[in-house]
Amino acid sequence: MSDLSAFPITHKWPAAHPDRLQLYSLPTPNGVKVSIMLEELGLPYEPHLVSFERNEQMSPEFLSLNPNNKIPAILDPNGPDGKPLALFESGAILLYLADKTDSLIAPGPAGRYETLQWLMFQMGGIGPMFGQLGFFNKFAGKEIEDKRPLTRYVDEAKRLLAVLDQRLEGRDWIMGERYTIADIATFPWIRNLVGFYEAGELVEFDKFKNVKRVLERFLARPAVQRGLTIPRRD
């Protein structure tokens, strides 16, 4: 049995199954990327809810694993060279799991880097921009009388959706016929934009027929349906 006691995070969230990958997360767009990935791969793992309501992401134990106080994070007892590996940042975790299992990434050097460019497109564009749009549309941003910030992020969200829509023309997935980490990274954010952030009409989502089509295809996957609810909220 693996001994994870050297990692302070396991003191707050004890591992009932220390031989399994430990997931510290919350079912947000970034959090469910990793739970969906793990469900798709069928890897044994143990999820732990990091409650924002209790400010647990700021606890010393969580910060010992991720000093940036963001979910998700993982602790893999069976990391490289058989040693435990702690990782944060959802994109890095997706890439690590793809490499660990040789799955869900396009084959060959060219395919790999093309997949990574679309992963970075989500990390650097879709995630941050959609998150800002959500803030100004649904949360405290509504209190700001100046509507230029909201307009800026609406326009940028439309531009990003147009880029993705063009990419998906004639394709089943971002990388064509192959479902990859690029899809797992991207479509939870699309779902959040039109669902939780209530911004579908604002960005004229129905105009992006290819994005809408592939989002429906993504949400129909059983592993996605399971992963969207993990970890279960209190």
C-alpha cells in the first residue's frame, strides 16, 4: 500500500485508498475536466471535495499542493519512476494523464502538438475570457454601471466561438475523428457559458452550429455525464 503521509494535503483529506490517484476538486468547468478525463480512462481514483464555501482552497494543506489556491489538483501515488507525483493546473493534469496512459491525444509528434495547441487555446482564451464574461453577466459585475467590460468579453467570447466553430466544420471533434484532451478541456466551458453563466443569448450561441452540435455529442458521453457530478457537493 502506498504511503502518502508525507503530503500534508492527505492530513486534511485522508486517503481511504492511498494506492489510487487522489483528486482534489470541485465540479466547476476546470474541475470536471479532470474527473471526466479519469472517467474516460477508467483509472481508479479517489475524489475529494474542496469546498469554496468553507474556503478550503486557502487551507495550508491545500496550498501545500497548489500554492495558487485553485482546483483541480491531483496526487498520483504511481507517478514517474514509481514515485508519488503532485500536480496542479488542469491543462497540465490532462496532459500528464494522456501521457501516462497513452490515450486521448492524437498520435505522432505532429498530432501531439496540434492537440496541445487547441488545449492551450482553451487554457489561454476560452477559459479566462468566458470566466470574465460570467463575472460581468451573472455575478458582481452587474453592479458596474460601465458596460464596456461586459461588451469587451461578449465580443471576445463570440470571436473565440467563431474560431472554434470554423475548426469544427466537417469534424466530429476538435482533432477530427479522434476525441482528445482538447475536447475535454474545451466543452465544459462551453456548457458553463450557455448554462450556468446564462450567456447563450448574449453571445448568440445558436449561430455557432458546429460548436452546438459537438457540445451535444460531448454531453451524451456516459463518462462526461458521470464526471460532471464529481466530486459530489456536500
